[in-house]
Amino acid sequence: MPTALSGDELSRLLQDDAPCGDLTTESLAIGAAAGRLDFTARGPMVVCGFEEAARLFTLAGARVQLLAGSGTALGAGEKLLIAEGSAAQLHRAWKTAQTLVEWASGIASSAAAIVAEASGVAVVCTRKNVPGTKAMSVKAVKAGGAVMHRLGLSETLLLFAEHRLFLDEAPAQTVARLRRAQPEKKIVVEVGDGAEALRWAQAGADVLQLEKFSPAAVADCRREIDTLPTRPLLASAGGVRADNAAAHVAAGADLLVTSAPFAAPPRDVQVHFFQR
């Protein structure tokens, strides 16, 4: 999998961590000593970001052997990366690379856990990534086997109640206007209850985003919508996690919309240094 961040972006990460050099390594006068480090998984994880980690070490001047690419599922104790170089080079990239990999692997592992519970139903992740982290967040979502719900406001139609607040027309009129304005786009409408879902289904929405519906409410909505001549897709959204994904699928959701991976805890990567 290619890097999500450019060489310039990765260089800026290194510069941010050591804007005026590595004071400890310099003060100890150990920078020229030859060394090696290993990255090892502390526990089960779906890895992400090791291409970026390898590039960080290369930018610092070290040599890298990458043992696991993004999207690989690993067990505890499996080795991920080996870097060789001077102590100064290894210390320069060590913590930035480790932190980036741990964070991205947390997202990837969380996404993979939801995908595993979804039994083939698509898992799509929202745009609620931490601002400024979109490129790596999207890479991590893909590494976990999920896809993106939307990358931002520019490429999809998603009609919220906060949009409808400013409208004074019937749902069918809104749908018709959107179809004329954007004939190639699916019309997705977020709804808060079954009555609202039926109203927008009858109006011709392509996808209903069921916001914070319980699995039981999803099942009720599915039964109601299935009576229509043509029905929209039902997307369970809001609070979808690995521990309830299967219940939403069983209730009749056609896809699962989730932000949970972006709040996942990092996956621990153990780093061992060796003198050469």
C-alpha cells in the first residue's frame, strides 16, 4: 500500500519533533554509534502506517526492512519493521514513527473488527476524523477493510435535519430539485424515526441514514419500507460498533455507517534498541 503522506509532509513531522536537534542524544555524544531497532506488535492488530514509518526512518538517514504492510493482521510478538543506522538517526525517527503506526493501527484494527461482525454488509466510515489527519485516517479505514462514507462535503448529497430547517416544501419537491441539480448523485437523507423514514422513502430518497436507531427500530423500519414498490437502502448510523454491528445487520440494515474507528485506542507497538 502506498504512503498516504508525501515526503515533505513526513519531513515536517520529523522537524516538528526535533526543531533544533535531539538535545539528549547530542549531549550524551552517542549520535555516531551504530544501532538497530525492531518494531514488534504487543498484541493482535491490523497494522497501518508502516510504509510511512519506513519512510520516516529513511528520511532520517537509516536503512529499513519492512516486514508487514498496511492491512496485514498480526499476532502478539510478530515483528513489523527493522531499522539500522546511527543512534542519532534511529532516535530522530523512533517516536514519531511509533506513534503514527500505533494511532493508525488503532483505526485499522477497529474498522476490521466491525467488518468482521458485519457478515459481508458494507461498513462505511464517516468524515469525523480528527481535522488534519484525513489522508492517514482514510488509509487506516481501508487497511481495516472498510470504505469511506464520504470524504467531505463536496462529493455527496447528504440531507440532514439541519438542512431541512431552511426548506419550506414537501419532501418530494426537495428530492426532485436535488435530482435536477445533481442527476448523477444518490440522495441520502438522515432520519430520526420510523415516520420520518417512511415519509422520505415515499418521496424517493435513494438511501435513508437511520440515525441512532436501535436494531429493533431498524427492523421495524425495514418491515415498513419493504411494503413500498421500490425501497431505499437503509444505513444504520450513530453508535455502530463491533459489539452491535451484527445486530444491525440481522435487523435489515443494508450498510453500516460508523465513526467508531476514529476514536479507537492506539495499538501498542514495542520498540527494542540494539547496539551494533
